[in-house]
Amino acid sequence: MAAPGMTSHPANGLDDVVHQRVRLGILSIAHEARHVEFSYLRDTLGLTAGNLSQHLGVLETAGLIAIEKGYAGKRARTWVTLTKTGRAALEDEIGQLKMLISRVERAETTPG
């Protein structure tokens, strides 16, 4: 929180759960795909299955994704879906990043 009389820096609004690189990637891909398979996330983000599982656990615990297990033919599959809370968290994160970028760009154009 900012000190009285000071404005908060946009970096203070970044969510540590969402902002972590892999988790931001998972949320972004799930937003684009609506329903994404575990192996696609693993391969696209260049992760091990164990590493991806840990990040999915964090996001699921936070209520940002839903995980569904099932079968496609005889093969076990895991699908990830962005929840309404996850969609809102991703939108908030993107908004904070836009404010941060805008602030940096303004600073670059300010004579000093």
C-alpha cells in the first residue's frame, strides 16, 4: 500500500500468483483456447509434466482454473479451463501491465 498522499506504483498491483511467467502463460493460453489439454500446455511452455502440475495446482487452489480429467479413446487426458475468477484475474493483470508500460514509456519521453 502506498504511503498517505502518494499514488501506488502499477507494479504494486501485480498479482504474484498470476504474474509468475509460467502461470501467466497457462492463463493466457487457457483464455485463448477456452479448453486446453495438459500436453499442449506442457509442450507449448517447454515444461516437464511435474513442473506444469505444480503450477496448475497453484492456479487451481486460487480458483483461477478448473481441471477436468477424462479419456479420449483409451488415453487418459487432463483438460484445463479458465474460470470466471481466472478470467478476471488475467484481465486485471493485463491492465496493471498496461499501466506499468505506459508509465515507463512516459518516463522515457520526459526530458530529464
